[in-house]
Amino acid sequence: MFKNIARALRLPFITASILPFIFGSLIVRRDFNLAGFLFGLFAVIFTHSSANLINDYFDSRSGVDWKDRNFYGFFGGSKLIQEGVFSDKFYLKAALACAGIAFISVIFLAVNLKSWFVILIYLLIIILSWQYTAKPLTFSYNYLGEFFVFLLFGPALVMGGYFIQTGIFPSLKSLVMSLPFGFFTMAILFANEVPDFFGDKQAGKNNLITFCGIEGAFLVYYTLIALGLLSIFACVFLGYLSIIAIFSAVIIIPAIRARDILKRDYSDKFKLLRSSKLTIDIQMLTGIILILNLLL
């Protein structure tokens, strides 16, 4: 049962939200607000979980997840609805429960910070995260999914963590420092869209891969990785990060491997599992290096 719950929540992807939030929280470490950090972290984890669950719910309702009922682990949804393990209603109720837990955490955070502004921000974030697949906006069906993933997993998380510790919002510094996380998480999404290209196209799901075409996907992927690295170098140049951050350039190695798979095996879903995993590793490795940069 626990294994299926973990699969429904897509736990391997949770690091994509945890790491940027931790990073943003550590940009300024004096007078560290531990309670605020923990309340914020709980809100981040359960908001991300809610978004994952509701994504499966609406992709099932739209029919896109029924195009291929095989479970791949990294893309195509959890497939537990298609396998008859959980119902649509279970996903909807679980998504609401996670959103509720996140909201309670945000209330505690608002009390801790003596600011109700965070509640307004949370409501905006949960609405946008649900609208990724929910009507009426359905960002992921209307060429806007990648942009909002960039926004929610980059600026929103890093600037949110920074705000909890400093009370400053908006902040140009935290915005610039959030860009690597936005680009690398966007690369994860894009790598996961490539295997779903044909099913998404049949279901009318319009995203970046259906726009650029599957044969040129490797070029878009490499552009996203390059933009992520360039934004890190920009942070070093501006003095926001130390020279240690340059070591993040090591991700070029797995990025080249992932790019080659996308270029050569774009129609083989099982081989594309490797490119998806490599991209998750890229975001995780970069996040760890940047966090260590702040700590050291």
C-alpha cells in the first residue's frame, strides 16, 4: 500500500521543490528562522504532492493517460488509475487533503512571520499548480505548462524561502539566483514530454515538444541546460555565489548523455527513461552544489 501511495505522490520528483526552497532559505543565514523554515518546507512538500495528484486526476479525465497504460516511472503519470489500483475520486480527495495540510502549514507560517501576505501567495501558487492540468486554464494543454513550471519551481520557491528568512519580497537577488532551478526543472519536464509526444498530440495536449517537434527535441533540451549553467555563471559574476558554484559545470557530462538519447532514441520510451533520470540527477546535483556553496 505504501509503495502505491509513494508512486501516486511521485516522490522521486519532490526534490525538485525541496532543493530550491532550501537554497532560497540559506541565501541569508543570519538569525535563521527555523520554525518558519519548517512550516514553509511542509507547505512546499504537500503543495507539490497535491499538484502531482491532481495532475494525474485531470490527465486521466482528459484521456491522455489512457493512450499508453504502461507505467514508466518518470513520465506518463503514475498509471494507478489505469491499473485499477486507485480511482479518480481517490486522487481528487488525496489532492485536496495535501492542499489542506499545506494550507494549515501556511497558516502557522503566517502566525510565525506575523504576515498574512504568505496566505495570499499560497492561494495563488496552489491555484496555478492545479491549473497546470485543470480547467479552465489547463496550462499544459495550451503551450504554457513549461513557463509555469519554470516560475513555480524557480522564482516562487527560491524567493519564497528568501522571504521567510528576510521579510524581503520581491528581491532581485533571489530572483536571479532562482533561475538555475527554473531552467533545470523545466528541462526535467521537457525530457518527460518527449516520450509522451505521440499520445499528447493525439489527445490535443499542446506543449513545448508538440510545438518544436520530436526530432529537434535534443536542441531545445540542450538550450535549457545551457541557460541553467549560464545563469549560475551570472550569479558568480555578480558575486551572489562563490567560485565553488563553477563546479556545477560537471553536469555537462550527464547532460550530453541525455541529449544523445533524445537525439538518437526519441521514439523508444524505455531508452528515454535514462534521459529522464539523468535530468533529475542534473537538477539534484546542481541543487546540492549550490546549497553547499552557500554553506561553505
